[in-house]
Amino acid sequence: MQSFELDKTDLVKIKRALEEDDLVLKELISEYHTSEIAILFESLSQESRERIISILPAELASEVISEMDSEFHPEKLLENLHPDRRSEIVEELDYDDATDIISQLPEEQQQEILLGLDEEDASNIRTLLKYEEDTAGGLMNTQVIKINEDLQKKEALEEIIRQSEEMEEFYTINVIDKHNILKGIVSLKDIIKARNNVNISQLIISDFVYVKADTDQEEVAKLISQYNLTSIPVVDDHMHLLGRITFDDVIDVMEEENTEDILKISGVSEDEELAGNWKEAVKSRLPWLVLNLGTAFLAASIIRYYDSTIASLGLLAGYMIIIAGMGGNAATQALAVTVRRISLNDLTDNQAYRTVLKEFTVGLINGAAIGCIVFLFALLYDHNTMLGLVIFIAMIGNLIIAGISGSAIPLILKRVGIDPAVASSIIITTFTDVFGFLLLLGLASNLIL
């Protein structure tokens, strides 16, 4: 089965069906998987989305809403539905998905929806709403399979069957004591293979991975990836079992975190939605551009200081662009690799040192290679050996600075508690521009003029 890609033909069919009665539209929509419908929704008007949601069975409607990207505001589809219909859909959602969607609504509407749910569902969602969105508590689902450690095999299997009726799927059996303290985990396979008179306490895996409710979602993703887990239990400070986080939730987190890092490195606020309008984009990007303008004035001051050198040797103006451009590109490469390493693991002092040393070496070798090419260009086209030598040295120096700043600055920012993806790009651009101009113009002033 191939992944679904939005095709113009699909949109034409959907839009034509929207002009027909509900029966025709429902028949066409039934040809698509719920995740495909969620993708189609991205290209439809809010009115069209609401109509489709209103004719789908509650179970399918809930799946479509849960599959929608948050940028397209699935919560808005709930706002205009009849309260009874809205309650049907919300009750079909997993608690974690329902919480994520409801949390985006105003407080008054949240309470209105919760009042329409049965007491158990409303209580579970209210509990999850208390946690920060980007923590394990905000990510978890309170529906878990849990059995008492004192149960025997037959009793345990009966309890698992009873609890699983309310769950679509589960991966791990959590073992608790009579106070709901998590004692460990056990696999369904081990229970089935065990002798009939075996107590669950004899099958417990006590060396297991778990997270606290306030653990950052990025740390949760790292743990699930590192230990190849299908799910991970969430506990409070006293080891009471609160819920579970599954790998499919973590996939969304990793995509979200990677997108956030890419936007930050590019100087774009994480608040800007990829599908947002131009006003949101301007509001998000303008502050960073103003800050970048300030650093550009610093680089310009170097050029103004050496204006007599540039006036005497106009060829330098063209080479300044090359030096600065190459330095900026090299620094961005080093920054991207370093930020990615930081996001995957907390580097030790030795690993940080080796990272900077590696980028120094890469800068030295790449600088020498690029410097040789530019040296030959200056020699052949400008017939100036000394100019070629100055550019060669400046290129090596600036690429070394690019490598060091691109790796060291994010590491330093991380140590002092600043997100390295946010501020690094502005700082390293300043470094490469200022030192690139300083090296080229300073060397030319002393060696050529």
C-alpha cells in the first residue's frame, strides 16, 4: 500500500460530491481512509469540513478529527455541531486526543463539552487538562491495562480481557499493588506461557522504563526511541500509575520537535503555523530580522573602517561576498549537525570538546580546499599572487571560525539554559561576517597596500 498523496482529481470529486445530497457525499467519502480524509480536509473550506463531519458515523468522525494536523484547528469542527452530536464524537476519541483538541477551545466551551459527556469520560479529560501540553502528563492516555500483583494466571487473563474491551489496542500489562503503586510490567506472552498456578508477582519485570507526569515530551520521545518501546507508563512522584504513552503519540512529538528546531534555526518563531497567513508570518519573522539588522550593522562597521583599503583595491569588494557567503554556509552546516546532536543526546564535556575539534578540523580542510580554488581564480583572472594568498588565508581562517562558532555557540547556549536553536544562527552569522571581513581587509591592508 502506497502513502496517500493529495491529487487534484480527488479534490474535484469531493467538491462535486459536496454539490450533491448527503448520500452521494457519504458514499464517496467512504472510499477514503480516515487519515486520507484528514489530508483532504486541508484543502477544503471550514463549511465543507463541517458538513462531512456531520454525516460521518461518530466513530469515523472522531478518527478524522484526531488525524487532523493541529494547524488546521480540528477543535473548530466541534464548535458548531449540535451538542448531542459533539458528545458522541468526543466520547469516541481516546482521552489524550480528546484532551488535545478540547484544550484549544475557550474555557467556556470546554466546560460546555465536558458537561455533555458521561461522568467517567469528563473526569478523565479534566484530569489530563491539568497537565502542561508538552509534558508526559499532557501526552498520556489514562486508559491502561493494569493487574494486581497478587493475581494468578487465570484471574489475570480474565482481568485483561475485561479491561481490553474498552481499548483498541495495548502493548504492555502494568502490574500494580493494592494502592495502585506501579511495581513493574509483564508481557501478555509470558502470562499465556506460564503455568496456571503462577502468581503475576513471579512474572514481573521490575527493571523497566517509566516517566514522571512532568517529564518533557522530548525526553519521553528519546526514551521510547532509545529502548525501542511500544509504550511507556506514566507515574506521579509516589509511583502511582497515571497512564501510558504509546509510540504513535511519540511519532507526532518527534515531528513537532523537528519542525520546531528547523524553524528556530531559520529564525522563525515556533508560533508561526506552516499554513498560516501573511500577517502571522510577518509578526513571527520581523523581530528576528530586526535583530539580524543590528548584527549586520556591526559587520558593516568593519567595512566602513577599511573603506580606504576597498577604495584602493576595488577587487576586494567581490571577494568579500565570497568569503562571507562561504563562512555563513559552513557555519550553518556545523550548526545543523550540532543542534541535531544536542537534541538527540546531552553531550558530555568530552563529547562537546570532540564535536568542536571535529568542526575545527573540517573547517581547516574545507577552508584550504576552497581557498586553493579562489587563489587560482585570483591568479588567473586578476594576475595578483599576493591577493590570491590573502584570500586563501582569509578563507581558511573564516571557515575555521565558522566551524568553531557553529559547534561551540549552541553548546555554550545549551549549558547556560538557552535554546541553542533560537539564538545560534544570529550569533554565528555575525561571527562569520565580522571575522571574514576583518581577515580579508586586515590582511590586504598589511600585505598588499
